[in-house]
Amino acid sequence: MRYDTLILGAGAAGMMCAAHSGGRALVIDHAKAPGEKIRISGGGRCNFTNLHCTPGEFVGNNPHFHKSALSRYTQWDFIDLVNRHAIAWHEKTLGQLFCDGSAREIIAMLREEMARAGADLWLQTRLADLTHSEGAFTATLERDGVRQIVTAPNLVLATGGKSIPKMGATGLAYDIARQFGHEVTDIRPGLVPLTFPEGRFKPLAGVSLDTCISNERAAFQEALLFTHRGISGPAVLQISSYWREGEEIFVDLLPDTGLFDTLRARRRTHGRRKLINELGHLLPARLVEYLAPDLGLEGNLADQSDTGLRDLEKALKHWSLRPGGSEGYRTAEVTLGGISTSGLSSRTMMSNTLPGLYVIGEAVDVTGWLGGYNFQWAWSSGHAAGRAIRDRLRGA
């Protein structure tokens, strides 16, 4: 069977590419349904993009590679597509956009766009072999117990990274990229909870508060959640993309409070109140009790010197933590690193050394922040590759 384009992966990027590539396109996936990561994202409502999406919210070895695709297909373009399909949506926080109804509406929209473009979709299909010669890719596919040979001059790697293996994630795109001479950077889990040895925060499991978490590379002010294994929540997931094993992170437990000035003012008016009780008005009581032995929170406010209050402020606003690791790909929302951008065109997403080979979405060494940025990269990179394939087929 001959197609113009073979797309490996029926996720966000793959379906977006198929909707724009023109010609005869075939999308394959080993899953029972397309867009499984879309379906589970955002608590089932899909955080499909972010109003504030700019190139600055992405990480990768080349800080400029993603700018071209993102500028040519923006969050406003995708919002327009969503509106044309009459999908109701709302802004939650920090520019994050969610469906009012179900994430399945986004999947249905993409399938409709694919169908309109004439693309075929084969599910529960496995890639058994892949070769390239004389300007065409030849794929041996296993489907319903039958092997079929498909050839196409264009091949798109859209199988994502290794995050959430229970959804079927593998390193297939990396293996194929290496097969055709492309470099794959170091990969690791991203947007992932961080862990600590010996159940350090088990007594605090379930406690949540607004924090600012930082290291020398980045800072994020969002919620932190203590868990039986360590720490999670949006601020932790964000900083995890900038953290390396063995490094410290710093937590400001009172990001909007000048603790020294607050406690010194209360010392003048309520000096007989216990320090630990006053902190309990500013922080979760369980957290104050947990920290009390290390911070020496004995006595009344009147007993605290200015020096003591400044030391307490520093301890609570610059709490140093050294995670032992992360929860790994099992719970990571994305994979950091991937197929090196040095071997790809930032405009077309095509290989610089093998014409007709394209890489899009999470498989590329481009990772966005939490909050819809990675979906936007999927839409933008998929659109860029799709349009480039269309132009190539037309001989442009």
C-alpha cells in the first residue's frame, strides 16, 4: 500500500499533522483509541493551551528552536479552531484553558479535521520493521494479526516520549531517530513529583499551601502539596524541569508575607501570644508543628529578639531541600530532552540529513511549562510539519 505520508502516533501532534499534510496520509497507533493523553489530561477536561504562551516558557538545549513553529501557529489559532467546532471552554488560572465539558471533544475535533483532510487512521497497529531507500520509507505493520507493507516518501515521528508508560509510552521515536543517524539528548522525567528518602514528609501528607520554589535556573509561585513520598503540586512539577539529581531547591513558604515585619508588629501589640500559635495563623498548623523542633519555636512573641525573628524569616522563606529523586516516568507528565534539534529544521520539523523524515511533539528536545504549553507545542509543531509536507507534495 502506498501513501504520501505515514505518521507514527495518533496523539495531539500526530493528528494535528495529519489534518494539515494533504495528500494521502496514514496515522497509526498501537492503542485502542487515539489521543489517550488528551483524554486523561486536565482531569479529563484537557488543558489544551495557555493564553500567555511565549517561547520563554519552554526548555531544551536550543532555546530558540521552538520559536518558529510557535510564532506561525499560536494559541490564538488553536483557540479559533476550538471555537469553530463550538467547544465551550474557560480560563482556570494563569492563562490555562480547559474544556467546559470533556477532553473527548478535543479528540473528536481532531478526528473530524483528519477526516476532512482524507487521512486514514489505523489503531491497534504495531510497527514491526522500518527501512528507507530510493526516497521512500517502507514500514511493515502488524494489524489484526496480519502483516501489511506500507510505503511513503514522508515519515513523521509523533510517538511522544517515555512519560506515563501505562498509557503505552515507549522510546520508539528515539530508536527510529538513531536508526536514521539522529542524535538523542539525555532524557529524564519532567513535570514530575520529587521524592525524599525515609518518608521524610509522610506526617505532612495532604498538606497544601502557596509557595515560591526556586533554584539557580528558575522560580515558580504556585501550590506545593506534601505527599507520603515527597512533594508535588504545580510549583514542584514546574521546578522539576529545571532540577538535577543531587541539587538543592529553595522553598519560600510565605511568598506574599514579610514575616519579620508582621511578627515584629504583632510583638508590640500581642507580645504574650505564643510564637507557634502566631505562625499557625500564617501557615498550616501541621506544617508549623512539623517544623517547630528544628526552628525552636518556644516562648511568646515578647521573648523573640529582632535577630531571632530575622533568622526565622530566613528559615521559612529560604527553606533548603535536597530531593532524593523523582517519581519517574510513571507519573511524569512529559519527557525532558529527546531528539536533538540540531538535526532538524525549525521551520519544517524535517530532518536536515534525510529528506522526508519529520519529528514533532514531545519526541523533540522541546519541553514546555505546566499549564497547556506542551499541547501548544504539539499543535504548533504538528502544524509546521503538516504544512511543510503539503508543500513538498506539491513540489513547492
